Amino acid sequence: MTDFQQQAILLAAQQQPVSWLQDFRARAANDWLAQTWPTRKTEHWKYTPLQGLQKTLLPAFGQSAELDEAINSHLIPLDAIRLVFINGVFSAKNSTQAECVVRFSEANNEQQSLIEKYLGKIVQGERHLFATLNNAWLDDGVLLHVPRAQRLEKPVYLIHVATGEEVATNQRLLIVLEENAQAEVVEHYIATSDASSGFVNALTEIQLADGANLHHYRLNMEAEHAQHIGAVHVDLQRNARLRGFALALGAKLMRIDYQMNHRGPGAELDLQGVYLPRNQQLVDYHTNTCHWVPHCTSNEVFRGIVSDSAQAIFNGRIYIHKDAQKTLAELSNKNLLTSNKAEVNTKPELEIYADDVKCAHGATISQLNENARYYLRSRGLSRAEADVMLSFGFINELLEQIAQPAVHDYLQPRLARLFGRELSLELAND
């Protein structure tokens, strides 16, 4: 047991959760203290050092705060059901209400039963250490429940704002879509100050019943010194479909786990991701897609651009159970290094126990194409301008496939300016 594990439980004692979550928290706290802290010899944490986090003295949880009007420029102009959390604390003033969305602390008896039925049921804690911590810290959460055959007319937009305060944040989202229900969810993590350096533990659980359809976006656009460990756990039943998009701009420590289970025949998964660490940031994506039944489809495409002295890790695993015949599964990870000091560790995995499947996986790590750079320079562009154009084009192919126009129109110019900022710095150095 480490000092960090002990501090985390002491911090949990400061919370005042709703009474019906007490037993759930207590079991998780015992599991958390009993688990072994990951080291470089732990396969799932081999390239992601946790020594810095282990030495972190956990601050208090966040307190209620006010949002400055300037924050609006950081938000997606999306006509949506909006929920705002400031340093982990719900801000009713900046949020809107809807029958389909309720906080755990305000759930009625029927909603409480639904939460207890699905909460923490997708993964086993021994492989997801920080999911266990999220359970132990669970004092409130958000339930999105869409009844059978209903479709939400507006997206649900969850905004998590970190100010300059150094605080611990625990976020929990439970999405339950019943048979043939449809919804769209955007999770957006932002910071109002580059000095934000708190610790965020954010877990999203998604239960998709037969024929349910969900578009899910997870955008991590936090500060340079933030520490964020998050996860998305998904169960897909018969003919359910999940289309997801993930973005990480990088932080001092950023680890995101995707655990996706095909539980019913005909389930479909389409997950795309972009990560852009720079300076001395670290981004780690681990995806684990399990096909337990036949006739399911999964497609994963992740692309990363790693600059300066940053580090990126990608581990994508596809598991095909012996009963999962007629499976179609593909995984692609491509990385672009724009600095001699940048580092990528990528590990695509394919584990197949069925004999009638079609699967493919692959990964590449490369630098900018010299022929393409020469072509652009021959057309009058400087070397720096050519590099920016080629780099942005590397990820723009995925940005163009974003289905929600407001998210697409928000991200594309911001990421273009991000590359443009690197160009201005390079020109200044020249």
C-alpha cells in the first residue's frame, strides 16, 4: 500500500455522499487499499510512470465557484442540455434541466434502482485501479437515461472546468439507453488557467441495450500541468451501435482507458481518436475491445502527433472469443514525430480464438515525408509552413469525419491555430 492510496481514503472521509451509495463506496475503498500500485513492471503501466502521482499530496476536493463570462469563448456553441461542473462541483446556475438527466443525489427510487443495477458492473477492478478509486470517491454522479424507442432531440453537453486551484476532482457519468433509444453526448474537459495542476479521476459507463445508438465525444483540452486519469467502459447488446471520438491535447499526466464489450450479435463500434502532446506532456490511450459473441463489428483509428520532448503511448487490444465467429475487427494507429526528442510507444494486439473472422491491426511511427515537404517548398512555402500544413493534414482526415457539426466547427480552427502557434514560435527561433 502506498502513501497515495492511504491519502486517497483519508480524502474520501471528508465527503458526504448520499446514504444509498455508502456500501458501494466502502467495498471500493477496501478493494483500493488491497490493490498493488503499478510499477514499470506492470504491463498496462509499463510506459506511463506514476512516480510523480504517487508522491502527489492530494489536496482537498473542489468547492463551489463562479464562472467568469470569458469562459464562454472556450465552450462549444452547441444547442444542448448543458451540465457544468467547476472543479468537480455542479453549478446549477450555469446548467439546464431535463427529465432524462439527473444527478445521483437527486434521483428518485426508480432512478436509484436503475443506478444500482448498472453502476460499476462493466469491468473488474483489479485491472482498472483508478476505476476502483472513482468508486471509493463516489459522492455524486450523473445519470443519463433514455427510455425505450425514444430519441433525445438535443445533445447532452457536460462541461468540466478546472480553474487555477489545485484540487482533486472525481467525475462519474452513467449512460443507460434502452432498446432502440438514441442520444448524443459530449464530454468536454477544459481549464481556465495554464497553471491548473489538480488531479482528475473521471469515469464514464455506457450501457446500450438492443438497437440503441449513441454518439459519444470525449474532449480533453486541459492545462499543461494537469493530471487526468479517465476511462470509458461500454457494454453493447444486440445491434447496438456506438460511434465515438476522443481528443487529448496532452498534460503532465493523461491516461484514458476504453473498455468495450460486444455482448449481443450485430453490435457495432466505430471509435476514432487524436492525441497531440507537446512540450513535456504525456498522453496514454489504452483500448480493449472484446468480442464475446458472433456477427459483431469494430473499427478503431487513432492518430497522434508528438512534438518537442513529449511522450505518447497507445495500446490497442482486440480480443476475439472462441464463440465470436463472423467477427469483423480492425485497428489502426499512426503516429507522426515532429521532433528528434519526441517519443511514441505503440502496441497493437490481436488475440483470436475463433476461426471464421476477418481482423486486421497495425501501427506506424514516422516523420514528415521529405518529398511532400519539398513539393510544398517548391510552391513558395517555408519549411515551417510546409511542416504545419503536412502535420495538420495528418489529423484533419479524422476531424472531417466528426458527425456533430458544432463539434467539428469548434475543433478544426482551434487545432489549426495550435499548429499555427508552433509555426510562429519556429519562425521566431529562426
